[in-house]
Amino acid sequence: MIAFVEPNCLEEAVSELERYVGDARLVAGSTALSLLLRNGLIRPRALISLGRLRGLDTIQQEVGSLRLGALLTHRQVETSATVRAVLPALAETFGTVANVRVRNAATVGGVLAEADYASDPPTALLALDATVEVHGPAGARDIPIDQFFRGFYETALEPTDVLASVRIPLLQAGTAAAYEKFVTRSSEDRPCVGVFAAVRLEADASTCADLRVSVGAASETPCRFPDVELLARGQPLETDLLRIVADAYAERIDTLSDLRGSAWYRTEMIRVWVKRAIEHALQRARGEAPAREFS
């Protein structure tokens, strides 16, 4: 018999995790957990519901940043007027996940804590320099997103940690971003490759002032290479340079094989989709491409 526990605050949730000594699972949207339980892949002693915890389902715009509570659903992020206004490409990214039924259940904290390599939001959050805010027995602490994902379904979370929120710095004025995902089967499938790109131009509207690129779904964890991004600084974002950046990402990422594509195929798709994502962000930075329409 699996115990079902409903703590009323973060401190109680942490205490329950300590009580079950690593043999408990947190319950939020349960889009992944329910599959694991149904297929007998896990059998914890307890399920700890976060449903009663207050304040974890809010969106807060702060000075220079945006904070997303762990219990926010993908749909809430996708349709939030605040997120659309200050980080529209992030809202778009959450809006590409699966279908609306899944997005109405899947949570921000869940997609991070699960660390599924084929999820979309972690790719965007890596490019945006997000920070994961965690509560454990010693209190609150921050984990930079580039230190959070460690491998297949593996994160920097300790067994007694509760992921509370994610804090995202706002992009500098004039920066435009885009998320491009390539699916090899249905439109609702998880990506074979996902790429988030952000571009800020100098006043001449052609020279790159800043470039960010992250690639997900192609390897165990999302990948970003700041030294490759630096190649674009002070340079016109022309075809040859975009090809150099895309090739560098393709050559460095240790791609994997699954039903959506072989390692070789993913490497080739990285060359294509990194370039396309940068081109899309560049068009937006120049005012040549509109933001996505939401429904």
C-alpha cells in the first residue's frame, strides 16, 4: 500500500521526504509519474502531493526577472499575459509541448525535476540563464540551470529537495528569440531536435551584439556553448557565420539514438535547425517576423 501524504507547506513537504528516506515521490501534474506507476517501473512507499502548497502556482514579475512557480501548468505559462509581454518566446516554447490536454496538467517543476531529454522547456530555460530555486532540510538554495541537468532523468536535486520555482532574467532590450522544434512523426510528438535562439543586434540592425543558442532533445541534457556564441559577437549574422555556429554545435553534441532519429540523423538535423532558429530570431530582431498567435 502506497501512502498518500498532503503537506500544507514547503517545510512539511521536506519533512515528509526526510521521513521516507528517499523512498517517496512528489506529486504535481503527474503526467510522467502516472506512467511510471502504471507500468510498475517505480513502487515508492509514499506519494507526497504538492497540491495544498500555496504560492507555487504564481507568476511574478520582479526587477529584471520573472519567477515561475513550480506548480504552474504549461498552459498557464503559455497563455499568461505577463509571460507573453516580457518573454514571448518562452510562452511559445511551453505552447509547443504535446497537446493542450497535457499542457493543462504538466507543471513547470515537473518538467525540470523529471529531466526528460526530449522535453522542450529546459532548452529555452538554459538559453535564458534561468536559476532553479529549491527548498531542502537546510533551507532555500539556488541552482543555476547549467548545473541542474546531469544526465538521463538525473538532476542536482537531492532526495529531500522540493523544487519551488524557477527565476528567469529578462532579456536586454532589443533582444528577440525563437524556439524551433523538429518532430519526425506527429505534430504532438516530442522533438527529435529542439533549438532556442536569442539575438540582439547593434544599432545598424545587422551586426550581432549578443547571440544565445541551446539545443535540446538531441543528447542526455540540453547543450549550450558560450564560446561558440561569442564567435558571432561584433559580426554580421550572415549565412556563412550561421553555418559555422550550426556546424560547431553539431560537432560538439554527443547525440543519441531513439525512435525519433539516429545519432547521425540528429547531428545532421542540428546543422539545419540551429541555423533556422537563429534566422527566425534574427527576423524578429529586425521586426520582419511576428510573434506567434496564441489561442
